[in-house]
Amino acid sequence: MTEYFDFDHKQILSVTMILFAIIDIIGAIPVVIELRKKAGHIQSEKATIVSMILMTLFLFLGTELLNIIGLDVASFAIAGSFVIFFIAMEMILGINLFKEDVPESVSIVPLAFPLIAGAGTMTTLLSLKSEYDTQNILVGIVLNMVFVYFVLKKVIWLERLLGKSGLNVLRKAFGIILLAIAIKLFKNNTGL
């Protein structure tokens, strides 16, 4: 029982850095700003809590949940790659593909899922589970969610800091990065 709560600082650091790269909340700043413009506001607490719950549930029940509904991890990742692809196209081309009827829900879709706790994050969690202890992965999730919350709360300040032209450049650049992530997810999970 004491081994279960034996935290390994190296594992925590590794998991935190891996999840930080996959979640890429810094890269998502232009998307968050865009969603805030559409919705009028972002519910930072709601988006963070829902993301953390989704990631924690998927850590413990991911494979089983996918099996119950007859999906494999690859299919899940491919579906996520399409959503990421369309978000990237919006950013790069400046077009509006994602229509949202209820503005309050942008804090859940597409912000909490699939932007923060998306297919890449979920797939990564399943991979991490085979290499790292569960308690260390949980600490990595919590540390990332604290940072995500900070970025979501300070997005207006970050918008002012970067300015309109800085945001436009960042938006296009990260749109291309998101597009590349979508293509990589699709390619890795289709075997093409």
C-alpha cells in the first residue's frame, strides 16, 4: 500500500513535460482567444475541471470505455485528428467552420475536449500508463491543469501583451502546427 503512494519526482517531471507538449495550451492561445470572441467569455474553471475529469477517467477506464463502445484507440485518435484538422483550417484560412449554437458550451466543446483533453492527450495517457506509475501520472495531470487554468484566466492579458499582429502571426503559425499534429495523428493511426 505504501508503494502505491511512493511518488517519483523524475517520473512526475517526465509525465508533466510530455503532457505539457501534447496539451500545448500556449499554442492554443489563439484558439482560446477566437473561442472567447465567438462565445463572449470562457469559463476557465469549467474547462479546467472537465478536462481534468476526462483525463483522469480516461487514465483509469480509457481502454475499457473504448472496448465497450466497440472502438479501438486508433479509431479514437483518427476521429480526434479530424476535429483538430478543422480547427487548424479555421486558424490558417480565417474561416468559420465550427458553428456553435450555445455559446456557453465552448468551454466544454471544443475547449475541454478535444483541445485540452483531446485524442492526442488520451492516447498519450494510455501510452504513459505502460511506462509510469499511476500516481505520478495523476500528479502530472494536476500540474498541467493548474497551468491550463492560469493561461485560460489570463488570456485577455496575453492577448493585450501579444497585440493584434502578434496574435495573427501566432494564430497562423499554430494553425500549421495543429494541422501537422492532425496529419501525424491520422497517419500514425491509419498506417499510411
